[in-house]
Amino acid sequence: DMIFDPAHLVWYASQFMVLRPGDILNTGTPPGCAIGRPGRPYLRAGQIVELEVAGLGRQRQVIGTA
């Protein structure tokens, strides 16, 4: 469920740089992105985000108010 399909990503990136065979465009985590979604599906104060990478450890962040 990508917000922008790969063809659009290639077109958009091509506006700013020359793409060559073998270049990689990272898309991140399309299903988890809030941009382009209806409503306000953003993190809210008090919610917790945890990230763990094998061999690097774990991070835990509590979302604060802006």
C-alpha cells in the first residue's frame, strides 16, 4: 500500500538528480507514513516508540508535547 508507486518515485527523484542503472531509491516504510493519509494519524504526547536493531541495542522514546 505505497502512497507513491515506484514509477512516480523515479520520476520525482529524476527532477533533482541523474539516475543511473544500479542506483537505489530507498522507500522507507510506506505503510507507516502519515503523509498523504486522511485525518491526523501522527504520534501524540505520551505515546512510546521503541526501536531495536540486532547488535546495536534498543531505544525507547516517549513522545512529548511541542
